[in-house]
Amino acid sequence: MGFVNKRPPVSLKLQVKEYNLLLTILERNQLLDNELIVEDAKKLYGKLLKYSIPMTDDDSKTEYVHVGFYAEEAKNMVTQFLVFYDDEVVDRDYYTLLLEIRHKYLESKNASV
């Protein structure tokens, strides 16, 4: 059987500034006390430096980076964002808002049946 090229299903086209921010977050999360977060940050950091593909748009000559994630890696990246911004003050309870909107949605769905 020949070589099988399996590409990650989650694909992102990042501006250079976004790519740098992504790696900065992962680098800073490597300094945390949470062993699982640190381990995932190190893996993602290494992967993004090794497998990301720098590209240039032919028309605009804009540089960008193509990044690919498998589902578990994408989940871990979201977790890294949430941990990084955990100290930020949330001024609204979005979970309560979600419950209200979901309740209204289900009521309207049931009313139309």
C-alpha cells in the first residue's frame, strides 16, 4: 500500500500577526502551574512551528500562514485560549443569556409543531 497523506480537517489561514499571537499565547501558557495545560501548550507550540506553512498571496503579495489541526488539537487550542484569558473580567453572565435564548427557541419550536 502506498503513502497516505492525511491532512488535518481543521484548516486556518492566519495573518502573520495572528500566527504570532497564537504562538505567544502557547509560549506564555507553558509557564503556568497546570501540568496538562503546559504539556498541551508545548505540543501545539512545537507542531505549529514545525508543520505550519508560510505562504504569500499571489495577487496581493500578502504573507500568511496555513495551519492545520486535528479535532483534538483544535479542542486543545480553544482550551489554551480560555486558560490564557481566564483572568479577564467577564462583565456578563453569558450562560444565563444562553439559557434564556435556548428556552425561547425551544418554546417557539414546540409552538409551531
